[in-house]
Amino acid sequence: MNKVKNEKLIFENYENEFSFKKSKSNLNITFNRIAFIFFIFLMISLIYSIKLMYLGSLNSKININEDIPIKANYRADIVDRNENFLVKTVNTIDVGINPNFVINKKKLLISLKLIFPYKNFEEIEKKINGKKFFYLEKRISQEKYQKLRLLGDKSIISEERITRIYPQENLFSHIIGQIDRDNNGISGLEKSYDYELRKRQEPLKLTLDTDIQFLIREELIKSKDIFNNVGSAAILMNIDNGQIISMVSLPDFNLNKRETIKDVNFINRFTMGVYELGSVFKTFTLAAALNEEIIDTNTEFNDLEKKIYCAGNPIEEYDKEIPEDLTAEQILIRSGNIGSVRIAQKIGIEKFKTFLKKIGILDKLQFDIEEMGTPKVGKWGKCKLATVAYGHGISTTPLQLAKAYSIITNGGYFVEPTLIFKDQKEYNQRRRILKKEVSEKINPILRKVVSSEEGTAGFANVKGYEIGGKTGTADQPKDGGYSKKKINTFIAVFPTSKPKFTLLVLLDEPKPNKEYIYKYRDGRAPYKGNWRNTAGWTTVEITGKIIEKIGPILATKYLEFN
């Protein structure tokens, strides 16, 4: 019995051992299968994760159903002197589609057609059938954005960015300038004040007036219909503190649409345009002589030739009827070339150079906008002195011309043009660089250029505003000589009894209009246009139109005008 029991026990132990071995073998098989499946799953997950990381790297796009983080590249707003927004920073949303996430293309296309009926869906369908992310609409409206969110489609990707909006569109394009896709300033004030705009919280306030800017631009646009000029520019400046109230350059561009700054047709003619400006320089010639007390306004110049030569090149009068005997005052009023040369010869090279440098003509202007042209003079000599006396052989920017005229007419005080609005206290420390008698003698003469019949700017004689000024007609340089293309300029100062404003208007390549009817603003009979393509028959007319428009605003809006 005992033996049997022992055998039974052994059998039982053997059976148990067998069962254990069998169970272990089954477990190994199951484990291997699970491990294999897990490995496959792991590889799929890894591939999928890598793909997601790749897709997620495409411009850091965010699914439209998720919250969108705000980027920290804020820029301060820009306003005009009356707190009107010129530039506004807003959060905008760009929306696109990732074709790799599209589940039902047909359904998606139908939904999109209902939201964007104006889009080309043949092109969109092609893109959806591809594999690359594409933008559906940038700066999407909130209404459309909400409709897209309701679709709940994972393929619709959105990106929120901080964007600059320009409510005035073209009106201040050359002044404001542009930013790139990363909100870095690349031109204009956006570039010059890039750091300032990034750190400040309150808006950057400018000296500009939106209403006046609009009216001046409107008249410059009309000038093209009259004189068929290729471009134009105008600047209105307070001669006491240098505040620029308006600065227009045409052609301009819509800041909300234009993406490059490479097109030379869109240069700011006031800062980057470097021109020979012609007879407007004759005022500098007379002013320099008066400042040095070499002559007086009534000093007589007799037996003035109609033509002289310098280094074999002729210098002659445009006006063949100009008298041979003229006073210094009459030389400026009649815009005499030979007379201006004679005055310059009395001044001498060094004193004339010093004077031009003092009023800011010879050196590159330091301005709020970095893009500034550099004046060109060349080597000084007797012939250079002669040509500069009447505005040829020297090139400068119109902005520098406006600055120089402001100094000459404001009592001789130094002034620096500016676009940035400052506290009045910052303008109180004035520094006189010319004798005050210069302004006292020059201003009445500039008035006669406009008001007298022998002057060259009669079409700008707007009643009630005491307009003074000087015309400038210059041939544009070409291949070492001169072409027939003109730069016609008129710079006005008003009121001449107590100057407060200077207004410079420039027309690039105007053409004479024989059919245009000129209307004198001082009551004289109308005059039908003729063949003459001078500033007196082009730019002066446009300046008169501008002053008629902006004069009432200046008189009521700016107390200093009264």
C-alpha cells in the first residue's frame, strides 16, 4: 500500500510537471505574438509621430479647433497730430488647408464654396489633391473664421499673427514705410523707429494732418490729367519749428497690399529724389549777398549780357525780353540768370559755399526717415560758382530746399524738418544763423514774384493769403548733358508779412497743355495755355489750386496762422 501510494504520488508529481511545462510553452508563444504586435504598433506610432512633427513644423500652423497663442512681436500704433490712426496693430488670422488631414474632400469643397463663393475652386481642388499646405485666405474676417470653426475639420489650419493695418492705405505710404512678414521695419518710419515702436506702449504721434494730406494729394493726382507728368511731390512745413504738416510723393502705393520696396517708381521724391532744381537757387544767391552785406536789394547791375560763356559753355537768359539794367531785387523777380551769376561773383566761392552749407544744402540731411539722398555738387571753380548761382550743376533733395527756404524767411533761425510731434518746449530754444535783415528784405521780394506782373508766379496769387515764392525750371541731366525732360518746382511762403508756412510743389516731367485755361486768382482775365513748359505755367498753377483748398483749414485749425 505504501508503495502504491508513493507511485501515485510520483505520478501526480510527474503529471503536474508535465502540465507546467505545457503551460510555459503556450505562454511563450502568446508573449512573442504580443511583443510582435506591440513592435508593429510602436513603429507605426513612431512614423505617425514623425509625420505629425513634420506637418506641425510647417509655419507652426495650429488646428482651427485649438486655442491660438499670441506672438510677442507687438509694435506701437502711429497717429497723426489729431490722433487719427495712420497705423494700427491688430491680431489677424490666416487660414489654410493641410491636404494630408482631409478625410472627405467632396464634403470639404462643398462647405468651402458656401463660405468663399468668390474663390477659384478648380485651383483649390488641385491643391487639396496635393500634399502641400496652402493658404486659403489671409487676414480672414471673424465671420468667416467662425464658420470654418463650426465645420470641425482637422485639415483646416489657422495661424494668428500680429499684423499692421494701414487705415489710410496710400495716403502716407512713403512716410510710414513697410514691415516684412516678421514685423521688422524695412523702410520709412517703420524702419527708422523700429526699436522705438517695439518698446513703447502709447502711439507714436506725428506732425502730419490727415485732412490736409488728403487735399494736397488730390490736387497732385489731378495735375497728371492737366500736364501729364510722370510723378509729383509736395511738402507743407511750419517754418518756425520744422513740423511737416503734409508730405506727398506720387506715385504711391497701398501699404496693405504692396509687399516689396524694390520698384524705383515708388521712391519718395522728397527724400530720395536728388534733382537740379533750377532758379529756386537764385533766392540763395541774393540771400547770401545780403547776409554778407556785399550788396543791397536796390544795388544796380548795368549792361547785363544776354549770353556769356564759361569754359566754352553758354549761359543765357531764358527770358529774351529781360532788361539789361536791373537791381538785385529785379534780378530775383524777373529770374535773371546772368544777373544771378554777377551777384555770385561778388560773393566768391568760399563765402557762397559756407552760406549753402549753413542752410543745409550741401550735406546729407539727418531726418526721421533713414532713406535720404545725398546732394551732388562736384568740384568748385569759377564755372561751378556761376552755374550754382542760378541752380544748375548742383543737385539736392526737395526736403533740403524746403528747409533752406524756411531758414531764409523765418528770421534766419535754424530749423530742422521733423515728422515727430514734440512738446512745444522743445522748440523754444531757437538759434539764429542768418542776419534777421535777410528775411526782412527777401520776403517782400518773394511776394512780388507772385503779385507783380513782371513776376513768374502770378497763378499762385490767391487772395487773402499773401503768397510769396520762387519758381524753378530745370532740364534733367542725361549722359553728361541735359535732356528736354523738366523738373518744375515752385516753393511758396505765406503769409509774407509774417511767414508761417512753406509749401513746395514739384512736377516730374510735365508737358505743356495748350488747351488748358488758366484763371488768375487776383482778378485778371483768364489765359489759354501755350507751349511754354516752365514752372510758372505748370507747378505754380497746381500750387495755387492747393492753397485755395488748404488755406481755410490752416486759417481755422492752426492759430499761429492768424
